[in-house]
Amino acid sequence: MTVIIEFFVNVIGDVGVATYQGKKVSLNKPFRTPKEKKKFAVYVKNDKGNVIKVRFGDPKMSIKSGQPDRKKSYCARSGGIKGKSDRTSANYWSRKMWNC
């Protein structure tokens, strides 16, 4: 898991600190959400400047981005979904996890 987080810090580089519901959080740094409905979450700022939590990923499935056929299929499927370049969408972060 550490490798994935370091990847996001290096590629996105926009990791900062903000306040979300009274607590300090790191921005643009995905983290696991145990016992939640989704596998990962990330805090980001939206267009209005508010900090929001974006949840993504099925907790019952593993990311098989190491298998080229599965990666190619996922990237093709998710490429047509809205939010491909919007940091406030789950699709954006999921595609980042798959390195699409």
C-alpha cells in the first residue's frame, strides 16, 4: 500500500493539508477505508474551494492492473465515463489506481 500512496504523491504532487469536518486531512492522497462501503477514499477541493471526500473502489474486488488484458479492458470501459479528468469524481481516482 505504501508504494501506491507514494506514487500518487509523486505524480499528482498537489498534496496539502486542509480541514474537513473539524479535522486536518491531507489532500489528494488516497487512503484505505476499512469497514466502509468503498475500498478507498481521498480528500480533494472542489471548484468552490470546499474540501470533499471522494470514495471509490469495490471492497470485495482486487485491482488486477498487473494483468495486461484486464488493464486494457478496464481502461477502455472507464474512458467513456464522465469525470475522466475531474479530481472530484471517483472515475478519476479509480483510473489513477489502474494507471490508465
